[in-house]
Amino acid sequence: MYYTAYAKPKKLSSKLMDKVVVFACDFLDLNVDLEIEFDEVENGGYVDYEEGEDIVVAVNPKQTKNELIRTIFHEMVHVKQYVEGDLSHQDSNNLWKGAVVDVPYMDRPWEKEAYEQEEAMWHIFSKEVGV
């Protein structure tokens, strides 16, 4: 696993950033190379994934330190979903396990899973690291 972070905010030290990314990859059993870009994006963040291309995780740096960590955890779940083929896009449709899913944001199965896994990671990580 290798990652590069661009425009990382000072409130998230390099040491803490390493711990966050390594923890997420270990927790999710994920071995990928990726770029994490801190940019003023809508909402907390998103994943840009095209098979065979670089995986880019975009995170809004205007969040608190804890929100940044949680957003990275959340988006790393989406990275796993894309890499494993559970989540994909076709034209303007979201596909979950090959089927078109057109439901409100919080009812999307990939978001439900990402929020559940984010919470589980945060629960363990925040106790281990003391953030």
C-alpha cells in the first residue's frame, strides 16, 4: 500500500495521517495505491475511481481534525467497494453489485455500509490513538 497526500491541512500531522490510512487499509483488508487530495469539495469527500487508473480520494480540508479522519475512513470504504466491484457507475447511474440503485442518499446500500464501517473504525481508532 502506498499513498500520496496533496495539500494536507496542518491540523492533520503527517504521522497521524499515516496512522489513519494504514489503520483503514488494515481494517478493510485493502492493499491499494492511492492519492488523497485535500480540496474544497462539496460535502466531506468523494472517491474518483476508474478501473486501471489512479484511485483518488478527495477530502474537504475545512473539516475539523476528527471529521477529516472520519471522512477518510468513510471514503476508504468506498475505495474498497469500487476495487471489489460492488460499487460502479454506468452512464449517470449508480450500480450496486451490478444493479441500478436510485434511492435517496441515506438509503443507498454503499452509503449505509460506509457509515457503518466508518463508525466501527472511528470507535477503535479514537481509543487506540486518543484523538
